[in-house]
Amino acid sequence: DYVRHRAKNIIIMIPDGMGLSDVTAARIYKNGPNGAPLYFETLPNIGYQRTHSANSTVTDSAAAASAWACGEKFNNDEIGYHSEDGSYNPTILELAKYKGKATGLVATSTITHATPAVWGAHVNSRSCETEIARQYIEATGVDVMFGGGRKKFNPDTPDKCGVSGDFIKMAEEKGYAVVYTKSQMEEAVGRGAKKLLGLFADDALTPEKDRPVDTEEPRLPEMTKAALALLEKNRNGFFLMVEGSQVDWANHGNDLEYQITETLAFDEAVKVALDWINASSRRKSETLLIIVADHDCGGFAVNGPYGRLAKAGEFVEAGWTSKGHTAQDTIVWSQGPGSYKLGRAIDNTDLYYVMREALGYKVSGKQNK
């Protein structure tokens, strides 16, 4: 299967809005300028991707992640759905379900935010978060979902698509265990819940830099570990997306402490995934792991200290060119079946075709739009 580029499991991990200088700053802060690489930097295949959307040189998360999930260019704001004609392709998550695999989404934003949404929903606007919640539960049946966004599943007012309702109740009626704290999540994992919805905050989860020590809100590494423990029980394998959502928000705010702490928490989640993969040679040969940011944000650059080396634990001197996204290419780190195809200059739609082939579907000629 490795030679045929087939994977039993696919894990895609997304540090939203992370540029290459973000990696530099986080590595220096953690390990010093001559220290060890971050965990995701150890993956053997390294390439980079173009990120433009169908209608903009500078993409948003909706269009960028939809390109991965569906293999086409979309307009900014679209969630795997072409607004002009209502057409859409099945997502990689949906294709995994067709193969009998378990599926999971993990994020530190609302779980209905743009990047997780593209894998399990099709809507004309990322602002339709309650409709996205409905589709997760009623249409797609994503098995494991961890993140924020309680109020998106049972809102006081309809979303942009005019949708409202109690989709927490719907989830329970459809066999989901619904949990709201880290302890409840761990208990549900311990009893082997087959379908689990974890909504750990009304909106986004608390940033790493603001978390109290004794919080019952799980961190990204803890949610990743719990998701793997549930998904691995499926004999056909699984698809899992993990997003470090708030690297992007830190860069929007030009906040270095926020950026570095979110990047390092994401890297801890990567370590959880690598530890799971490396626990057996079979897992290593059967699991495609991809680490990739959907776009850069802020045009961040490390520009000091000059004339001496920064020390571990020291924030570098840095600056941003904007408080918005940029068109900068982003790095793709990967390992596992078919990953060598990602170790070069690619378009973001190429990731879809590598994952599609890994799932065992035929891949004919592709067209970049």
C-alpha cells in the first residue's frame, strides 16, 4: 500500500495563518538559535504551495481550505460550494466516509469556523456557522468533533443563511455523546464513545497565553490525543483534521507572544500525532501526515536582535507588514504514503489529489483553475 500511495489513515494538521518566520520565532524561543527543530520540522518531505483563491491573489481560510478539501479553486468566503451555480464536489472527509473510515475535526476556534467547515459542509458563506453545524450532524455525520462554538449549535438568532435550531439535541438524538469539559471528554474516550461532540466554549477556546492552570477547557494536544484514541478503533482507518486556529488571529493582531504560544501548542499537538504514528511500524507505513498552513497572515519577519544571538526563552525582535492575510506561499511538511509528491513547488489544490489517491480513489489529470 505504501508503494501504491495508499493510506489507511490521513491526518492533516493546519497552523492557520502561519508563515515561515513564525516557525523561526517559535523555534528560537523554545530551543535557541542553535537548538533542535520543532516537531513538525522533522518530517522528511518539505515543499511549498501557492495559496491564491479563484477571485483573489490573497486568499481567506474558506477558499484556501476548500481547495484542499475539494480539489478546486473557490472564491473567498465560499465553503466548498460554488455560489454562481450551486455546484460542489465531495470533500476528502466525505470520500473517507464512503470508504467506511472514521472522521474527525479538531480546532481551537469554533468547530464550525471556516477551516474545519470545509471538510464536512458545503455553504455559500463561512458566516453560515449554524447551517455548518446542522450539516455536520444531519448530512455528513462527522464522528468526532472537538472545539469551541456551543452557541453555533443552538443560537439565539439565525445565522447568515437564516438557519437556527437546537443541533446539540439533534446530535444526541443521532447517537452522539456531547461533552463540555476536559474531564467529560476523557471519560467519554475511556468508555469508547463511537460518536463524540465536544463543545468546550460558547465561542472560540481560550488563547494559550491566557489559560489558567486548572482550566477544564482542553488544549489542542489533549483534544488531538482524545480524537486519535477514538478514531483508531475503526478497522478501516480514519481521516482527522487538526487546526491550530489562533496563530492566524495572533498575526492579525501583530501579537508576538500570542503567535509564539499558539505555534508551540500546535507543535505539541503534532508531537501527539507523531507519537501515535511512531508507536508501530504499521502505523508509520499506513498513515499520511500533512502539516500545512492555509495562508500566511501579517507578513511577519524576524529582524533582530542584530549583532548577537537570541537566547531560548527570549522573544525575537520582529515586525509585520500588515494586519491581514498575504499572498506568500506556505510550507508543506509531510510523511507517509504518497507524501513525496508534496516535496516540491505545488498548488494548494494538489493536496486534494494526493489525499484522494491515498484513499484509494483513481486520480486522472487535474486542472488548476
